[in-house]
Amino acid sequence: MDTFAEVAVALAAVAVLAQQLVGDARSARTGRRLARIECKLDLVLDHLGLREDEPELREAAELARTGRKIEAIKLYREATGAGLKEAKDAVDRMAA
């Protein structure tokens, strides 16, 4: 393979890698934004006294009320996809 072809292949590989990194960053940003929106929606629902009927969240609330907060946080994160801080805040509200 001549030098030009090697450079072209290397540049193509760098371009593909850069595109992948940009896509990953966008996906992570979108996931964080979605978690924040869900957290805000949960706050609005709580403020209005409305409850979302999800079995996993009921179980997380029961774990929170019985003092098993770490298990509740883990279950809440699995059910909602929320981050650690959002899940902890939600579980703290459930325990109150």
C-alpha cells in the first residue's frame, strides 16, 4: 500500500472514531436531560398529589419506608433510569 492510501485509511479511521465519540456524547447528554425531565415531572406529580402506578416504584417506596434506602435507590434507578442524585432525592421523598 502506498503512503497516500495509508494516510487516507488513517484519516478515515480517525473520522469514524470522532463520529462515534460525538454520538456517545450526544447520547449521554440526552440521557441526562431525560432523567432531569423525569425528576421534574415526578416533583410536579407529587405536588399535585398524583401517583404514578408503577409496581417497581411502589416497591421502592416500601423499601424506603422500612429503612432500606440503598435497595430502594437501586430499584428506583433501574425502574426509571435516573441518576444517583435524582434517585436518592426521590427515595428520600418517599421515606418522608
